Amino acid sequence: MRTSFAARIRQLVIALCLGFGLATLGAFHLLGKHHLAEATNRDVHTVSGMLAALIQGRGDLLESVTRFAATSPRVRGLSATDAQTVRDAIGSLRADMGVDALSLTDRDGRLLGEDGFRETTVLQLGSPAVATALQGNDWSGILERDGDLMVAASEPLRIGDMIHGVIVAYIRLGQERAREIKGRTSVEIAFVDGGKVTSSSIPIDRQAPIVPAQPWTTTLGGRDFVAQYAPLPGSKLGDGRGFIVLRPVDDVLSDYQKFSLTFLGVLVLVASVALASGSFFATSMVRSLDGVVQAAQRLQKGEWPEKLPVSRKDEIGLLEKVFNEMTDSMRHSQERLLSIIDVDPLTELDNHRRFKERLEQEAARTTAADETLALLVLDVDRFGDYNESQGHLAGDQKLQEVAHALRAEAPEFAGLARYAGEEFAVLLPSGSVEDAEALYQRLRLRVQGVTLSGGCADLASAKGRTEGLIVAAEIALARAKQLGRDQVCAFGSVPGSDEDEPTRLYRNLQDGTYATIRALAAAVDAKDPYTHGHSDRVAHLAADLAAYMGADEQEVDAVHRCGTLHDVGKIGVPDAILQKPSRLDPDEFRVMQTHPVLGEFIASKVPQLRDLLPGVRHHHERYDGKGYPDGLRGEEIPRIARFLAVADTYDAMTSDRPYRKGLEPETALAEIEKNAGVQFDPEMARAFVEMLRAKVVCSEGRAAVGTSN
């Protein structure tokens, strides 16, 4: 049966009294030696308990902070950057986490950056902290680094299902902790790893001899100490990782030497007093410890206990004080972490995660209430250039200025968020596209030193689908930036289908295949009765030209796929322009000229289509440099785009329009031949003319043979 703590204290007092008495009667020398051993054992027990509580408390907090940091987009984003960026950011990250040191590795276990170490070291791939995390598991324990023992915790950094790196956080068991324990126990302490002293509260030779099995005496600074080694809590004696407790010999024996002269005469009296005092001490200590235990149990259940009254000045009072401080620290850390979850720390607006949550909530609410919901997406123009010229501090201040303007100008119930780096989002419940445009104009006047581009859409245009609303606003933003920035554009869908294009576009992008994007391109192509089948005809003509000029099968296939997709950006062109029955005026033509860039934006969402992006963006460039969107000239224009330019122009010239009839094929070929080296790659233009004329000759020859037969 296990005895109570109070009973054990009483037993200890009795044992000490009897031991003192027997030792005094037998041999003062043996009593003194026994007294030293008991004192050091008590010191080891006390220090071991304090270390266990410290390691457990700090370890739990460290695991919690590290686990949270590993899920933070900020940290996962760092794992995918270069080492210089990690080194620039890891100091502030360590300070935010409140740890002594921090390391970040890539997916191969190579060190990207670290902070908080006195010396430059190399975090080895074989380290259990790194190796375990690279296998997808978290890890916590004690390591030796930077000349100190450290409590460490590591977490894998995941992006999707992939592990992109490891974050390792440390709290030192160094000189500061040793002196802190000394202040609580009045004994010197040293930490040991592999038989060597790593840090201590008193100067000690790192190669000092250690006797693990029993106490020994040593001289430090001209003073004799009794020393005792013990393994760290959670370690075994043979691991070589522990601590040494050192107490001055004269502190232990001075009272004994005076007491020994009169001990025999008052042995019985002292034993009685000691027993009574021990019982009183045990009772009072157990009462105080019960309060600590009950508070710890509440904390374990997830409740915050009331502050413990600290009325004692001994170790128990110190324990109560430390428990109160630890609880306050945990409460503060929890509050700080909870605030980081939902709020962008720089602008104090909602972060991306909270914005997506609120968008879903508002969409559900406004749909159920039959109300409107508009979305405005803002981007600070050329923010990278502003950061380079003014400095990152000024860039942060400018983002804060935009956030302040949003809070000042947006309606009271608007949802404000920092959507990305320099991108902001505004949800307008009961608002319209016109309200979003008006808000943009107010912000444009209020923000100085930079310009803003905006894109807006409403939930009705996305058939109540939040994903379609986001895509529509982003496409409108891309069009505003392409039109010269410092303006706002509203999404204009292409009508005529039962399902709205932004929602279908989002689903196709999620599917991520060429077939679904091709289906979307065909749907957009079919909206205009005057260009029906245009994309397929351009795809076939451009692919035939590539094959005619000796391109390999892989390039011919890429040209054909790109031709099918080259006009997908027209989904972002307003209806009135796309379906206008007469010629476009200059402003309308500028909007139409944005469709190559919008097409590149849409296709870039699908990784399988990255090789087609140059053709989608540059199929309206001219060989003489007078085309759009980038004014490339000659062979600066990607080869795939030069194939498309010839085929696209030929099909446009030979197709009927409301305001003109299509040209005859030979007339169109003559125009292409005339513009070789001006609008078109001269070699490709001549080859295209030769190819189509040869087809005509072959067709006429087959017709003549058929007639003769």
C-alpha cells in the first residue's frame, strides 16, 4: 500500500532523528558522511522534480507553439523560399514564437536558416528531430546543441500531402536555467552531456571528473563541495545526459559540528520536537501542494484555474508562484495564437483563411435572405517596385495605410481582409457591383503614393457559388491591370448558357485537364455566331503549318492544343463588346486587347498547360513590334505564337462579320504574303501561303480526275 506524502515526510524525519542519534553514538564521522549523503539526495530529488516540471511544462508549450507554427502559411511559405529569405525572416519568427532558438530545413533536411545560437553549427540530417519530422511525425525531447542541452520539438512542414521541410524550436537548459534553479534551491547545479559539463551556475571545468553512482567531493574556487550526479528526468543513468547538484560542505556540516557537542544530552527532546515539527511541516506542505494539484487538474481539463495564494516563502511558495506565472504565460500565449489564427498581424484585417470562412457564411446568409452580395478585389500596383525603391518598412506602412483607408471608407458591415501579399478583398453584403466601384473610387482618392487596381463581381453573376465569385473578381482585376492599372473593372460574363461561366471556369480549373479547358474555350467560341468554330479552325491551320515546316510531333501537338485555347480569355471581356455587331471603337478595342493576358491568367491555373502560356499570351504580337500585349518583335515572339498569328489572321480575314463579308481565300493569302516580315514571321507566312495553295491545287487535281472518270 502506497503511503501518503505527509506520512513519508514524517517517516523521513524519524529516520533522520534515529540516524543522527545512532551515528552520534557510534561515530561522528560516519554521521557527518551520512548527513552529507542525505543532503545531496534531497537536493537531487528537489532539483529533479523542478527539472521534470520545467521540462514537461516547457516541452508541452514548445510542442504546441511548434505544431501551430508548422500549420502557418507564413512558415510553410518560408520552406519553399531560398535560404537568404529564410535567414531574413527567421529572427522575427523566433521572437513571435517566444523560443530561445529556431531552425528551418528543406525537404532534404538541409539547413535553410536558424536563429538564437551563439555559434554557427550544422543541423545534421541524422538528428532525431529532423529525421523523425521528415518521415511525417512530430518529435520532442532533449538535444545537445550550441554547447548547451536544449528542450527541442520538431514538426514537418506540409504543403498538401508533401513534406517541404522541418521546423525545430528550442528552449535552452543553459547557464540561465542553472542559475534560476540555484535561486530556488540555494544549491549550485551543472548540466552534463556525454560525460562533459555543458553549462553551470558556477564556473566548472568542462572536463571535470564525474562519478555517476555516488556522491563525491570536489574543490571549486577554493571551496569544498559535495556533488551528486543524476540523469535528467526521462533519461537513463547510462545515457550520459543528466545534472550535477553541488552543495558547499561547510553549509551542511557547520550546524552539525556545533550541534554534536550537546546532541547526546538532548537527543530525546530534539527527536520529539523534530517529529512534531515534521508532522506540522508535512501537514502544511501537503495542504499547499493539494492546492497546486487541484489547480493543475483544472488546467488539464482545459479550464483556467484561479490564482494560487502565495503565503509561503519556501520552495512550496516558489512552486505556487511559478505555477501562477506559468498559467499566466500559457493564457497569454493562447490568446496571442488565437488572434493570429484569424487576423493578419500587419494590417489587423481578416486573413485569407478567415475571409474564405466569412465569404461562405455571407453567401449562405444573403442567398437565404434573397439579398445581394458583391466582392471587390484590390491590388497595389507595382508594389514590388515600391518596396525596392522605398524599403520594406515603407511598404508595410503603405499596406497599413490601405487597410486604414478600407476601414474608414467601407460600410460598417463590410468584410475586410488582406487576401494575399499586396492584395485586399472587400465583401459587401447587400451591395452591388456599382457599390463596389464607388468604394474603389473613394479609396483611390484616399490612398496616396501608390495606385490601386480593382476587380469586382456580384454573387448573382456566379449563380450563388462563392468559388465562381472569386474567379470572376480575379479575372476583372486582371483586365484592369492589363488596361493600364489605376482603375476598376467589373466582370462581364458571356450570356447564352444555363450555367454561369465563372462557376464553370472554377470547376474546370479544379479538374485541371486540357479537355475541360478546351470545352470551356469551345463554349466561349460558340457564343459569337460570327466566329463559330474559330478556335478549332485556327488550331488545325496552325498545326498543319507547323507540320508543313518540319516540326516534330510533340511541337505540332502543342500548337494544336494552344490554338484551341488561344481565345479562352474572352470570357473576361464584357458582353457588349464581345457581341457588338459593328466595329469596335478605340476604347472597346483596348478592352478586347486584354483577352490574351486574361487567357494566360486562366490557363496558368492548370499546371498541365504551362507550356502553352507563351502562345496564349503572344498570339497577337506583330513581327514589326507593333502588336500587343507586350510589343515583342521578330524572334522575340515565341515560335508557337508566330504559328498561331498567321492562322488566326487568315481565319479572321476569311470569316464573315456583321459589318463586312469575309475575303476570298486567295485574297487573304495575298494579304498574308504582302505582310510577311511586317505582321508575320516571313518564313512562316510564305510557308502558309505555299501550303494552302498546294492544297487548292491538289483539290482541283482530284476534281479533274473525278470528272474525266
